Amino acid sequence: MSTTLPTNHKELIKWVEEWTSILKPDAVYWCDGSEDEDKKMRQAMVDSGVAVWLNPEKRPNSLLVRSDPRDVARVESRTLICSEKQEDAGPTNQWGDPKETRAKLMKLYEGCMKGRTLYVIPFSMGPVGSPIAHIGVELTDSAYVVANMRIMTRIGTKVLEVLGDDGAFVKCVHSVGVPLAEGETGPAWPCDPENTYITHYPEAREILSFGSGYGGNALLGKKCFALRIASSMAREEGWMAEHMLILGVQNKKTGKKNYVTAAFPSACGKTNFAMLIPPAEMADDYQIFTVGDDIAWIKPQPDGSVRAINPEAGWFGVAPGTSNDTNPMAMESCSKDTIFTNVALTDDGDVWWEGMTKEEPAHLIDWKGNEWTPATVDANGKKVLSSHPNARFTAPACNCPTIDPEWENPAGVKIDAFVFGGRRMRDIPLVFQAYNWQHGVFLGATMGSEQTAAAEGKVGQLRNDPMAMRPFIGYHVGDYLKHWLDMGKKMGENRPAVFHVNWFRKTEEGKWLWPGFGQNMRVLEWILNRCNGTGHAVETALGFSPVKEDMNWNGLEFTDEDWDALMKVGGETLLETVKGNQALLDSIGDKLPKDIQAEQDLLIARLS
Ligand code: GTP
Ligand code: SPV
Ligand code: MN
């Protein structure tokens, strides 16, 4: 190894040396985080054939990457929590025996970087040097991971400086799992789906990932560290790591600013809500500021307030459905400096995806690299999508015009409301408020959502997703719910109010009942009115709900019939679904907090 290492951190140097001898790369490269390095990384991706430069006049400094079609989303079936004791992983996680799992991965790692470069990425989750930030170091053989981590986190020499000679860091090892023989170049997007494992060792604060190069499987700062490992750290240390966006709402008339966090499952609208543009009729009253779109680290303060930071530095956003109508701020965010993955290429060297424009382009190269026209069908005559449903853009947060001036404040922003929500075609109303904290924790615990393309599995199937954290809680879900209840006690009387929303209710004919997107401002306004003590509500079986007159309808025609359909507390099917939640609660066993079961019994009684 070179003698001019950028650090004197003995443990880090030793760790990298040990892994180098196992992985056997041709070269080791310590990332400095510079612009020049980023250019080289991006050019290396183009040279290897996995990426193409987009037309610099349309998308300056931006790349289109096509993954292997087998490696397009998180793989929960191969994600393991390897706590020392099996019971600490709980029923929502797959447990792996730490010794056996490590041994299995070590075999896979042996020599797996032959013919490749090992990149060492020091990264900070949270502003570099801030007291709430935590540092990780990722070892990877993927230039794509380096380029994405540079957008999604803060990387490089400045992180090593903060780490010093003996600072603590989370150890993250990643390989695409495809060694190269002498002179061989290998596939453009190397991966090993049969041997993919995403494994977490909460006690050792360590992550070992093998075989996948995509998103949350490979960008280890994101779900692996900032949620799974961090949730376990947070439980020990008295804070919370949540799958939540953070937004600020400024009342332009009074100047008052409130902050809200919201937990929606993957591909259920966090990025969209975080960047909401109020409808024209409300634009004189409100301005939305974006702090985060996916992850929040939340800390109760000694004065009883609750503050949150976004540990990330970019958006890894769902492309399909994003347009100038639905989310102009996301469109602006990815107008330059962006890495697009699995979207389509236009004839003039720009990108396109389903929903970007009303009219489909006449000709594209689709996400698999094939010729595409609106008439293209597969062998069964089914229309072929030009982009994968989980196609993503990786864009710097600072490109977002609504980025909050406070977004990098190391003290975080003060939170006034927690919102839960999911995709529920039937039976769940647009919005309601929890009666109290305990009821709010119950709402989060039993929330459900129809599955999306963000993970493998059958799209559309309803599944329980406690706090939108089901795939991301790094320990036992029963202990997690208890932690939420405990945090509420720690927060005291002025703790944030809890709400539940559902943008996704449909008519019998399958049409959206609620226009969503910017119109969600109306719901947000009611939520803030409730927080600020001015909003009216009625008590229903689910919680406190607005009646139609409680909402601002300025500029939106909405019939009483549609309102009733949207707000109906859904009869038989709801009771069935609620009873179905008992299976999740039962699976938690002894660790289920009694207060949560009590809320379940009360809800069934109210609905019966
Ligand atoms: P992850 O990054 O996977 O955690 O997802 P996310 O929660 O940030 O989801 P995102 O905001 O990217 O939205 C995913 C999909 O939901 C997109 O296709 C959006 O168009 C759609 N969507 C978002 N908000 C709304 C809404 O208010 N109404 C409707 N009907 N669809 C929405
Ligand atoms: C999600 O699936 O919730 C995401 C994308 O935000 S990934 O980083 O792949 O987890
Ligand atoms: Mn997410």
C-alpha cells in the first residue's frame, strides 16, 4: 500500500488493509470528494459502458445508467439483521447468525475484487463535524456507488479530518461480487443476484453487502446505516431514526414557520410531499421549505421540544410519475449534476419516463437499451414501459429551489407534527388526527400500504408497515414500539401531534378520489391549524377528522359526494382489515406493549 495515506487513524488503516487482503483488488483508492475525482468517476462509468453522458445543453453534468434488469430494487428477502441474539431481530426481520453469516460472506468476498479498484469512501451522515452527525466508511468496487454516495452523503478528506486519529466509524463493506480475469472487462453492470446479501451487525455497527449495485442495497449510508444501524444506536442513546421526510411550512401572513415530518412507505409520496408547491389560490398564504425527503434523525430536547435533521445530502427519488405538474421542485433538482438510473433516453440525448409529459415521445431507447415507441408491446401483447417503475434520479439537495435555509442547521428544526400515511385504495379516509400520543403510536404501528416497485414482491398487496419502517428497523419491532412510547414520555406535554393521511383512495371505477400533490396543501393547512389550536374537527372511530367546512376549498371544486366518499370510515372492509392487524400484533408476542393492544381492542369496539 502507498505510504501517503490521507489519514493516521490506525484502526481505519488496519481495517482497510485487512479487507484489501481478503478482497484482493488491483488497486486501492481513497476518495477525497473533490470535483475532479467526481469527473473521473463519471467518465470511468461512461468508459466502462454502464453510463452515457446526457446532452449537456439539456442536462449539464448528468449521466444515464442502465442497471442489470435483475438488479433494480432493494431485496428484502436477502436482507439480514445479524444481532447476537435471534430474539433481538424480531418477527419483521430475517435474522442471520452473525458468525455463520459472516463466514458465508467472507467466502463470497474472497478475491471478489480481482481486476477491480477498491474505493475507500469516508462519509458523514449529517453536516460534516456537526455533533449530531455520524461517520461511516464504505469500501466498494463500484464507481457508480462512489458517484452516488458523493451526492447522497458528504464524502472525502474533510470527513477524515473530523474522524481524526481515533474517531468512531460505522464499517461498511460492499462489492458487486464479480471479479475480473486478466484483461477481461466483464458486464457493464456487474452483479450476482443469486448470492446477494445485505447484512447488518448492530452490536458491531457493521454492514456487509454483496452482489447488488442498486440503491439501498449498495449506497450503504442510506437504509443500512441511517436507518437499520442508526435505529439501533438511537434506541440505546434516546433518539429516533425514521423513514420520514421533513418539511417546513411558512405562513406568509404571520411569518410563523412550522415543521412536519411524515412517514410514508417506499414510493408512497415522501419526495413529493417534501417539495409541495401550494396551489395558486394558497400561494399568497404559504411557502413550503424542504429539509429532507427520506430519512429523519429526531431528538427530544431537554426543554421538551423535538428537533430533527436530515442525515442525507441528496434525493434518490422515484422518477416515474415525477413531472412539472406533480413535482416541479424535483424536476428542478434533477435538471443538472444528476445520475439517472433505469429511465429512457430521448433522441436528443435527454431522459424521459412514464408520467414526465402527457404525450409520450415518438421514439426512445428504453431502460434496457432497446428501441422503444408508444406501440412497443411484449410477447403477450402488453405495452412495454420505457422506464423501470423503480427508476430513480440521484440529485444534490442543494439543487432544490425550496431547500430550507435551516436544512444544514446542526441543531435541526423543531417539529410540530408527525404524519403517517400509506397507499390505501379503500377504507382509509384522507386525513385524521390521533386522539393522543399513545393512539398515534398505535396508528403508526398498524399502518399498512399496498406494495410498490421499490422492493421485490407483488405490487398492490396490502401489508403492514409499522411507521413505514418495516424493512428498516434494525431490531425487534416490539422494542421499537416501546421506544416510540418512551420517547413520547420524554417529549412531555408539548410533544408533536400525530396524524394519518391517505392520498390514494379510489372510486369503485378505480379513479383517484383526491387530486393529491400540490392540493395536499389543503390537508397540511388543516393539520397545522390543529397544531396551532385553531382547527376544528369531529370525533370519529378512527380519530379527529375535519368536516368539509373545516378545509380550505379556495380554488378547488370538490363535491359533497366526493368528500363523503373520501372521508367515509370504511364499514365492513375496514373492520376486516383492522382485525387482520391482530396477526402482526400477535407476531410481536411478549414484546408487544400492552398499550398498543389496548388501542387495538378499543378500535375494534368502536368499529363493531
Ligand atoms: P422512496 O424514495 O421509495 O422512499 O419513496 P417516496 O415516499 O419518496 O415516494 P415519491 O414521493 O417518490 O412518490 C412515489 C410515487 O407516488 C410517484 O409515482 C408519485 O407520482 C406518486 N405520488 C406521490 N404523491 C402523490 C399524491 O399525492 N397522489 C397520488 N395519486 N400519487 C402520488
Ligand atoms: C426506498 O426504497 O424507500 C428508497 C430507495 O428510498 S432505496 O434507497 O433503494 O432504499
Ligand atoms: Mn425511502
